[in-house]
Amino acid sequence: MSNTILAIDIGSTKICAIIAEIEGDHVQVLGHGIAKSQGIKKGAITNIELASKSIKKALNDAKRIAGSNLTSATVSISNAYAKSLNSTGIVNIPHKDISIKEINRVMQTALYNANVPNEYEVIHVLPYNFRVDDQDFIEDPYGMNASRMEVDVNIIMTQKSNLSNLKKAVRSAGVEIEGIVLSGYASAISVMDEDEKELGVAVIDLGGQTSNLVIHVGNSIRYNDFLGVGSNHITNDLSMALHTPLHVAEKVKIRHGNLIETSNEIIELPIIGDEENKNGVSLEIVHSVIFARVEEALMILAKSLDKSALKEQIGAGLILTGGMTKLKGIRELAQSIFHATPVRIAKPKEVNGLFDELKDSAFATVVGLLLYKSGQHTQYEINFNQEMLHSKMGHTDDLGDLKLNHSEPQTSVPAEKPSMETQMDEQREEHEASTITFDELPDIGNEKSGPIKKLGNWMKQLF
């Protein structure tokens, strides 16, 4: 069964909306819209009205191309105000077999045990290590036989005020939010392959006004960080250093941005406030300005990687994505800064119907949102709506009507005693088995309802 979805990447320099159809793990893009960001600075909304107008423009273009009108969307949220914390949950397994219900229960327990500040709201609960009895580093506990299960989770949360402003801006554009995904998480989904996930990898998304660092080790994201520096800062630096208008500085960056080679060539540039007269500027100055800003940003991100204490676990190295990766020589510079770490520049994965302009590293986040909705998220996850996401779609009945909230305490139950929920289920079944109403009696003409058959059923219920 196909499902039409809307994904909106709310960035600091651009808003991108994509409408796509998902059938299983197959994604088909139907339409897209791109608008320049307004009212958003360094990942945070600074003017709800202007931000809403930008979102609406991108949204209307996507709707017009796709020919469909969707009222709910999955949106990205900046790493700017996101925080992470680790937590652990432990539960006993009454029936010895681990089902989706048990996995959900242990993750909810870890969420309850976490000390989430009042001003923050949880957007992802990502398990990175399961322990079954005394066995550590279990890849997938589903279906295993055990009496006890533990989980270590990475909880990603964001400030409630920032989240509220985002909801208002999206709602003013005529759309309700049905899902929220951390932008760095979405970017990582769109560029990582299975081997890199297995070996451990760091993903850096170098955007227009911000840069995100995400580290994927084991089964999920273990660390995320944010830097309020992007390619727009290079443009600003060039504008000030060369005393030329911003739009001219942007063209200089795109045309002459090179981190390896330098030149003594002189170029003529207009002067701020007096564009009729021009100044001669050496490309050597252009090179030094760009190099200084990019080197500074990468060095800060390298320190963040060291701070994570996970550097030794990223066997697959570093992935660079985002608009700033178009600068020539950025890979070589990153390799010299991130010592002995392999570096590659990545574009988002191929998606059917993706327009050529979206096959660019600057659109990694919005493509990641589509892939997230198609099921390419972490194997098990509790999302923004407190729902359990998992890949065992054929076994959703294990969850039943289980809907736990992290505001309610979860306690570990001794293995030899069934849980309160199990006892209530058994009592309900015994009550139903011993109670017969006239409405439940089958028709006499039904061959299955003969007196001998009924007598046999009655004897089973008694003994």
C-alpha cells in the first residue's frame, strides 16, 4: 500500500519541501519546492511570520508540481538547540521470549530513568547497545530467549521554546507537524552506507549558516554536536576583507574558492556603496580569507570529535556533506586536520524521481527525511510522538495497545513472577472462559456446536 508524504527541511539559508510516494522501501519523488530562508538564523527561528512565508512558498511549489494537497509533514529541526544524554533501562522477561513489546518496555524504562530537563522535549530515543542476560553487544534481541534484558540509549532532545516556535511557523503555512527529525540525523541517513554504519562513522554537514557533527557507532547515533558557522560566513568575511558587496563576494567564493592552489592574479571588484568604481584585489587574499575560515571551522569540529571519546570507534572515517563541500580542496584540508582519518565527500543516496538540482550535497537533509519515512531509521527507535518505530512490521501485534509514557515509572519485575499486565490478561482470559452467554452459543445447525463438542470444551475449561 502506497503512502504519500511531505518532507520539509527548514534550514538557515533555504527551505526545501518534497512530496513523495512511499511503497514499502521504494520512494518516488512527485514534486519539490525551494525557497530562500527568512526569519531563521543559525538554525533558530527569529521571526515566525517571515519563516512561515518561506515555508509556504516552498510548500506551494511542491504541491503545484506534485498535484497533491497534503496537510501534515515530517520536518527537520536544527542541532542548534539539541542536547543528548545517555540512559540505561533494565527489565525482566516473564515469558522468556523477547518480543517487540519487551523491547519497547526496556526502551521506555531507559527513557523514564533519564534525567530530562523540564525545558526540553525528547525527539529521539535511540538504542545503541542491548544486553541479554550476561551477553553484551547484542545486535538484535528480537526473538531471543532470556530472563533479563538491558539497553543503553542515546536520548536526543530539544528546547521546548524552539520546538514551539517551529510548530507555529509550520502551522501558519497551513501544515501540521506529524514527525520531527534532527537535521544531522537525517543528513547521516542520506549519506551513510551499510559498511560505514557497521564500522562506525562520523558525518559532518557543512551548511549555509551552521555545521552539524553526528557520530554513528554500533546500532545508532551516539553523539551529535553543532557549530554556528557555515559557508555564508566565508561570504561575509570576503565582503569585509575585499570591501565589496555581499552578492559579489558570493560570486568570488563560488568562482575562485580554492583551498589548495593560490594565484597572484588580480581581479577587479566593485566597492561597497560605490559600485561604479572598482578595486583591484589579488586572488592570494581571496585564498587566505577562505582558507582561514574553513580551517577554523574544521578545527573546532575536530576538537568536538575528540571530546566525544568515540574517535577510536569510527573505523570508516569521516563523511563530509553540505553546500560548503563544493569548495575545491576541502577533502584534502579535512584529512590534514582530522589526522589519520579517511575522509570522503558524499551526495545523498539515489531516490527515484529526484530532480537534478536536488542531487547535490546541499540537499542531504531533505533526502534523509524521505528515507527516514521509508523505514531507513535506526532499527528500533522511540520517535517524537512517543511511538515505537521498528523494522519488524509483520509483528506489530506484539505491541498490542501498549502506550507507555516516560512520566510513569517503569520497574523491573522479578523473573519468576509474571508482570501485573500479564496477571490481568490471564485473569481476563479465565473470566471469559468461565462465562457463557446465550448470545455466544452457536446455532444448533452448526456441526461444530454438537453436544459432544460442547461437552468436550466444557471439560477443558473445568480441568
